[in-house]
Amino acid sequence: MFLSTRGRVLLNVEALNMTESVGNYVKHRRVPVILPDAGYTTLFVPAISGESIAHGFQTVLAEIAKKNGLPVCKLCEKGIFLKSTNNNVFREAFGKEPSGNLEEDVIKGCVVEDIGGFLYAEEANVKRTSSFFTGYMIPAKEALENAVIEPQLHSRYALGTPFVRKEEQGEGRGQMIYYVELSSAVYTFNFDFDSRFVGKTTFSYENAGKEVVNDRKKRIEAALETFRRFILEFCFGAKKTRFMPVIEWESLVLAVSDDVWTVPSPFAKNYIEKTRKKLEKIKENTKLFVYPDGGSLEEVVVNAIEEAKKRI
């Protein structure tokens, strides 16, 4: 079963992906994007990284897996995704030494690393590729030139407290001033999930595709439930405690297939039309679920997830 999702979401006043702090100035992530219609002009625009999206997804996955009685290692259940980087991390996460078949140990012991992949960087290296794929959210093509990053002034006062020295309580002192960059844009969204190797080894070519767990169906169902909550509750991004953005999905397409079948990029406005044309030419027993054409966002997402569960 292969689930492919593309969409466009309007985010007003967001600080979901920040980078460095320069003094009292906190910067929003920017990336270079080429605008073809303007003679291949390069613009630096606000963005939300795929790492940020993946972190949010795996945080929800750990929670749902634990709730469903599936194994999650000690680090992943706390949202610390070091992912079996070396011997020390492995021992801390699993409470034992790695065996001769490290990939199998990790798959059996942690659903998050089974689905999200890991890279063991000791001798000998072991790599497991993630079963879900995502990337940077960037402004949609028509919104590139209108995407805005604007610093907002904030201050915290300490006047009238013993925490400020008397000589600091003159004009303009006794307070902390800082700036946070905010952005507003219509962002693109991309996410794919391939259930093919969940619960199966992939690193060693002799054992590639070998199923090593007896709860594979439950793991895939947990990933699908994670995706449902992840999309409907927008479970990713930073600084949401004081910079919760105004969120509105403009459109969303979910494709459920028996093999790899990806929805075209939402960068162009006609991506839904392109998706339907692709389906006319290429079929992998693919079924489309489209918002807003197919009902409310909740209905479209839930229906797609139920269709995906039928194909496990």
C-alpha cells in the first residue's frame, strides 16, 4: 500500500521553523527558489524544513504506537530521535548491547526507527531508509513574490523587581527587547508513505524483505492513524505556544495505491488537474481523495485512511 499526499495550506503569522539567533534577533528559515516565469529569477523565501515535519510525525507516531501496545525505544518515546546512531545511543535506547543483526534488533524494538529509519555509524555501518518521505514546505508559485518575512518587536519587563539593578532602571532599561521574524504565505505540502518494508529487513541483500515481526499490520495501522492526526491537528512546527499560526488548508489530494504512485507537485495551481490526468494514463489501482471537491477536510482524510487500511 502506498499513500501519497500533496496540498496547499495558508499559514498567516507563523514562526514554525526558526534558525539562528543573532543577539536578540531570531531568524525564520529561508531557502532559494527559482521562479521560471520571471526569467529564472531566484528568490529567497520563507520555508519549513522536512526535518521539522518529520520530527512532528515521529513524535505523534511514538505516542500512538505506545498507546496501541507497540514497542518504542526509551529515547524515541521521549521525542529524542537519535535513532541508534552508535553503541552508546543503542544501549541507552534498548538497555542492551547490539547483537550480530542490529537492524533486526532495532526493527523489533522500536516502531519509530522501523518506520522512520536510522543510521548506525559504528563499525560496521547499518542504514535503514525511512518508509515515509517529506520535504521543505515553500510558498506556492503564485505566492512566491508575495511571501512576507517581517520582524516583530517584543519585550519582557523587569521594572520594579529586585532582579534589576538601580543603575539599570533609567530610561529604556530594565526590560529585555527582542525580535522574532514571522511569515505569512500559502505553503506547499508533500508527504508519502510506503508500507512495503515496514517490519522487514532491508540492509542486507541476502535478507532483504524478510519479515521479522508478528505485528506488521498493527504498525502500518499506527502509521496511518498518525498521519490522520498529524494532518488534521497540524502536529508540527516550533514556537506554537506563543506564535500559533492561523491555519487554513486550501486544497489537499490523497492517493491510495497498490504500488508507488505519487501526486504531482502542488507548486503549480493546477496540480489537482494534473493528478487526474496522470491517473487516466497510469493506474496502480489508485483511488483519489480530493479536498475541497470530496467534502470536508476531515471526511477526505478519514476516508483515505480507511481505504488505505483495507489494502494492508
